[in-house]
Amino acid sequence: MPIYDYNCSHCEKDFDMNMKIADRDNVSTIECPQCSTVGQIVRQVGAPLIGYSIATSGYGRGAGDGWKEVLKKIHSAPGAKKGFSSFI
């Protein structure tokens, strides 16, 4: 489930919760963890969480592979666009 950022307009406490996408805007029953007020919660715009995937978590790569090595592999692949050498 995605994590959403919320704010209590009563006590100004910011907090996050795991919510179903369909329930993310149904805040009328959410209780503030700080002041226990119900019905004063507003969903905030938050930065997206960038998680790890199999490609970036190290699974299947050697212990010495870092981001520079991964970028070199990407840029040296057939059909890769050139001109990004300043990043590696």
C-alpha cells in the first residue's frame, strides 16, 4: 500500500499512513496520533518514495559494482545515446 502524508489542522502534527489508493482521500474517520482529534485531517502533497528494485538493490550484481559501473553498462549498451560521459 502507498504511504500518504497527512496533517492535523487542530494540532498541526504531520504524520504518514499506509492507505489504499481508494481510501486516501477519505479522511473523515482518521484519528490524529498526537491529539486524537477526528475529522481535522488533511492529506498533504509529499515527495514520492524512491524504493529499491531488483536492478538497484544489488541482487545479481557483483560486490564491486557501483552506480558508475551501472551507468557505464547502460551507456555502452548497443543503441545507447552518447553524450552522458560527464556523469560517469
